[in-house]
Amino acid sequence: MSVTLSLFVGSSILATQCGSGWHVACSPIVSAYQAFSREKISGSLGAYIGLNHINVTLTAPPINGSDVNFNERLSWSAPNELQERYRDALYRGLPFPMLTVAEVLQLDQEGFAWGRNYRAAGYYTCAMLWAAFTSWLLMNILLMVVPRYGAYTMVMTGLLVLGADLTYLWLLPEAPLQVRFEVGILKFELGWCFWLNLIAGGVCSAIGLAIACLDLVFPHHFSTILEVDYDTPYDRHVIIEDSRYRGRKKKSGSMSSNKSGSLEEPRSPWSTRILRYVIKTLFSSRSSKLFK
């Protein structure tokens, strides 16, 4: 279970760090295919926001024999990178629905600051996730050496992952982002990255807390397969039990020796002196008779 939990939490942190499913929207739309064009397109438009980018997808039936299947990633790692990506998309002539989403996000004036808010949310959430990943590495090391402290770091890892979710939720734009078209509205909602982090953080915290409580109630009984000397003669549980057995054996041996010694009556020095005096008297009396 410890290996499965560790792999699940670690892979969840890395997947959500690079994933494009923190805030998502997908809707069927009807819109102009190009700006200032009467040609309409009916298809499905999706926007998938990650921590430092957004993926915009557009799928529609073929137009004039050419397939309509676009996927564009717009990054905002640097402050002005999103504006540069938007100008590049204009130059390459992307479909109008995709340009509309990019234009809304690249605006940074008064109430139109969705891009800036998403960038701030992604920045601080990314920092929290890297802190959780560091704690996860420390958790694996401690589980191999001292499982008790490994359980404590497991709780800390889960709390950091949950803190990343709360940070992202707190820094989201106060005014919900909605992109309107002639037919259809893109309404953003929390995606799979947020919910995966919530599950991983909750499970990690709960199991770590349960292990810590069990170790407090039953000390030196918790063991994991990640331990260095697991199921060997050098296992810490084997050593502890062996030392306890030797202590009990030594204690019982000393008690038995004390009991056996208490059955014998101690010799008095007065009895020894009297015995010597009697022997000496008898010997002197016999020797005097012989000489007479």
C-alpha cells in the first residue's frame, strides 16, 4: 500500500504541474470562421487552462474539402508572452473563435484582467506543488529509515497539495470568465487537475494521520516495504523484540538465582570459631595424654 500511495501522489503532483485541466470550458458554437467574413462555422470549441498556459481547440466539419481540427497552446510564463502569442496567432491567421479566446485573455485593462489573474494563480500554485513534491521526496526517504517520521511528512505532503488547490481557488478571477459567441457560451469550471490534486492530497493526509495515530498507540509495530532492512534479521522490529527477549531472560535469570540463594542459610562466623575451638581443645587433650 505504501508503494502504491507514494506512486499515486508523486505522479499526481507531476501530472497536475504540467496538465491543462485546471480551469476548462467546452461548448458547441456557431461563429464566423474568419474575422469580417460571412462564412459561418458550426463546431466544438474548447479552452483548457493550465498553470502557465492555455490550450484552445476547435473541431468542425470540413470546409471546402479541408479538415477543421485546430489545437493551439498559448503560454504566459513571462509577463508579456501572452500578448506576443496573440500577435503571432493573428499573423498566422487562426480561426476567429480561437482568436476571440486569446484576445479576451491577453487584455489587461481595468476589469479585463483574466489573463493576469490566471497567471498569478498558476504561479503560486506551481510553487506550492513544487514544495509538495520536495516533501514527497523527503517522505520516501524517511519511510525507508524511520517510518514514524515518514508518516508525519506524509501528512505534510497532503496538506501542501491541498494548499495548492486552495491557493488556485482563491486566486481565480472574481468575475467568472465567459466567452460569448453568436451561438454558444464558454463557461469555465474546475477541471480534472484540481480534482485529482484534491483526491491525492486528501488520501495522503488521511492515511498519514492514521499511520501516525497507530504508531502512537502501538509503538514499534508499523513497518513498510520501503524500509531498507524490511523482513531481514536486521529489521528494527526484530532487533527490538530480540533485545526485549534478552532483557526478560536476563531478568528472569537473576530472579531465579536470587531465589535459589535465599534457600541456603548463611554461615555465621561464630559457628566457625566455636568449631575451631572444640577441635583445638580435643587435639590438645589427646596430645597431653600421649606424652604422659
